[in-house]
Amino acid sequence: MRQYYTNPRRVALEVALVVNKGQHPEEALNSLGCLLDQRDMRFATALTYGSLRHRLRLDRLIRDKVRKKEPPPEVREILRLGLVQLVLMDKVPAYAAVNETVNLAKEAAPRFAGLVNAVLGRFVAEKKNAPCFPAEPVRPEIPPETRLSIFYSHPAWLVEKLVRNLGFRETRSFLVASNQEAPPTLRVNPLKTDRGTLADKLGFATSPAAYSPWGLVPEGHSGRPDSWPGFSEGLFAVQDEASQILGLLSLEPKTILDGCAGLGGKSLALAALWPDARIVAVDLSAPRLSALEAEYDRLGLTGELTVVRGGLADLALPEAGSGAGKDEKEAGEGMKGAGEGTKEAGEATKEAGRPTRRIRFVNIINDGDDDGRSRSGGGKGPGARGVKAPAPKSPPARGGRVPEGLRGPGKSRADLNLPAGGFDLVVVDPPCSALGVIRRRPDVKWNKLPEDQPKTRALQLELLAAGSRLAAPGGRLVYCVCTVLPEEAEDVVGEFLARNPGFSPVPAEKFPEEIRGLFTEPGYLRLWPQRHGTDGFFYAVLERAAGSVGGEGAAKSGL
């Protein structure tokens, strides 16, 4: 049985231990810190993220003080938390930091309380005579990449890759930016307000985002965004500017497929921009998809949204000569039936005096899992039988019920709202290393390994190929990943294009002027925290030629 604590330091320790096993830090804090008041929750959060952001530097300090045997993992975490208070928190007196951390050790690892007291006491004594976190050292015997890795607390393998791709100077700038706390960028809901009106309502300083016409960056704020004026009325959502740019990459599509929907942020943003579009959002995880319903209602959306628990490969149209005609006819009938169903739902809400609401949930997985949790994993994935999906990169919906439509026996593809000729816009946002969002998720630095990349890349190529088979002739296929590694971005798209001549990159001049400078080559758009103040992000915008056949992916990947 999981224990809950009222001591913020103990909460931070327990969070650190589960984060080391792959759990999302925000999810762990909200769960394990459920008994904390707001002040203590802020303190526990600062301890957690400070320890994750500066892990290697803290470990170097620990190693300098612990001369004997390496301390156990739990004790190392306690020492990290103590040093965070002594090094990074000016408002915590040294005596309080030492005493409370020693008390934490007595409670969680009593055999090592003396060691914790000795290490922290020695550090406080030495701190009086020298800076505790000195400037970046320049020592010729230490390779430059190693210095960057330790001083800015990023794994050596990542620093080496970045130096090869960006050079030494810009790699340092990236590491500095990635260690900064990211502001909670807002996305204005154009169905209800505009940037100027929302800025006035918020009551604190804001500035317009540089690239997104819907983005607003808070400059002076406190508390969580869900407590700010306008949130409950659905005037805004929280979404990084890099993700908001998706709305500038297509020309008023009538049909949209969000192929790896996750929590549904992309689908909801596009539904607010194009309320007349028919949108299908698909993901393997029912708990994550469940978050769409509450957000759909909060934002006051009225467009047709079909939320599908399944895999992108389950939706893809069969290739020529494999019975596609019959399947497309069934899909057309399903679209007609779905339209009737959403129309009836809309009429019902209209009669009840509420805005027209057209959202439905469909499960197409037969896994016998009554609560709608996929046995193949909880994150995005191809949905092919026997394929294990990676773990989610964001916390699942908390406290929400799984809608009836996402549970029980799976339905067929014919029950979905799929346009027979394909979608005007297909978005494929596959699992990736998430190394572009280190500002928000410093844990990904330590939970990703270079040996994971070949498997991840094969999955990305598989998903891109599956999504391409659902793009209409003349439609756009958008591949996007929150990573800074070309192996997961340009290299994946380059391999896909080499196998699929029916798709071509869309040149920068076909996009709004404010984002043309973000394109690195035709169809490829990149954002960086050190250059643009956003998450690290990559988009490839491709167009399917008229009469071209469906995409070929990693057929021999073993997936």
C-alpha cells in the first residue's frame, strides 16, 4: 500500500525514487504530495526539480565529500536534496537545511544519518571559505565535453551528440536554456476571446508569443494556471508555443486525423481553430484519451470529434489490391452513421439549452480489458497486435472516468468517422526521446539511453508510414517530435521520403510570413529553447501528390 506524507522533504525523496523508475515527476508529486498545502507543495516541487536539473554537479560535490563506499541510492537522493537546499535555495538557512535533512535520513535511512550529517556539515564549513557552485572550470586535463556534461548536468552521450551537431558554443547555450524553468505559455481560445482581452482579464503582466498568433506568455504570475482568471470559462489552455505552431501548418482542413493523440492537446487546439472540421483523435491509452472530454466542454467546443482507442495502424487504409474498395465502402457507411449519431447528440444538447456538443468515444481494441487500459502499454504506438507501446511521456488523466465508448468489446473500422478518400490533414506525433522538453521534464535526461534510439526510430517510421496511408491526395502529412536529435527527426523523414516518392516537402513560402524563418530547409521547421525561447521541436510538413499510393515504412523493422 502506498504511503502519503505531510513532510515536503519526505515527499520529494519518495518522488525522486519513483521518478528514477520512469514515473512522471508532476504525476508523482500530485499523487504522493496530495496531503501537502500549497506552500509545502511548492517547496517539494522546487526540491524535486532542483535535484533533477543539477544532478551531476550535486553528485560531484557528494563524491568529493564521501571518500569511502558509494552510498545507497536512497541515501544519495537524501544528500542531493540536502545540497539543493544549501546550494540553490537562499531562503533556507543552512542550519535548517542540515537539521531537517538529517531528520529525513533518520526516518528513511537511519543507518546513514551520521553520514548525511557529516557530509552536509563539512560542506557548510567549506562553503564559508569558497563558493559552493563555482564558475565553470577550465581544466586542460578534462575534455571540454566532459566539463559541459558535469557543470550543466546533462548526460555525456547527449552532450557529445549536441557538440557534433551544433558546435561547442551553441551546445553550451542549449544546456543553459534547458536548465531554466519554462514559463506556462497560454494558448488563447479564439472561439471565446482574443489575446488583448485575455491579457487585460488576467491582471498580471504578459507578452504576446513571438510566433504563434494565439500565444500569450505570462511574465508576472503566481499559482497554477487553472486558478487564473478565465481558465474555468475556457478562455485559454496551457500549451507551449512550439506546439501551437501546428495550427499554422495547414490550410483550413475539413477533415483532420490526430494519429498519436495522447492527452488530446493537438486535437483540441485544432478544433478551436476550425470548428467546422471533422476530427478523429486516436491513441492506445483510454485513461489519457479520457482527458479530452472535460477539456472539450471547458473550452466550449462544438465541432465533431471522434475519440478512438486504438492504434494508427488499425485505422490505415489497406494498400491497393487488398480489398480497399470494400473497406472504404464500410468506412463511408460508418462515417454516415457517425454523422447521424453526433447530429442526434447535438440536437439533444441544443434542446437542453447548452451549446451543440459533438464528441463520441469508440474502442477498436479487443484486449478484454474492461477499464480500457491497453495491455500493450499506456502510450502512443502503432497498435499492431503484439507490439509493446512505449510508456507515456506525459501523466495520464487524473481522477477522470473512462467514457463508456472506450471500454468493452472493440468495434470495427467501419464504426469510425473516417472519410473514404482520406484526411486533409494527418498529424503524426510519435513517441520520442522528449529531449526538447528538458526545461519541463528534467528527468528525461536521466531516463533515456542512446541504445534506445534504433527501436524508437523504427517505431517512428512505422507510425509515419501508417499515417501517410490516411492522407488524402493533395492533403498534408505533418510529422512532429519534441526532440533535438536528427536521428528522430530529419533522418526519419528523409528515409520515409526516399521510400515514398508520392510525398514531397511543402516549401516555406506556402506558410505565414512570421514562421518562414523557422524553416531549415523545404518542409522542415525547427525550434530551440536557446534560439526561440520554446521547447525543442521539429516539424516536417509533407504533401501527398494526387494519385499516389500509400506509404511504406519500416517493413523489416520487426515491429
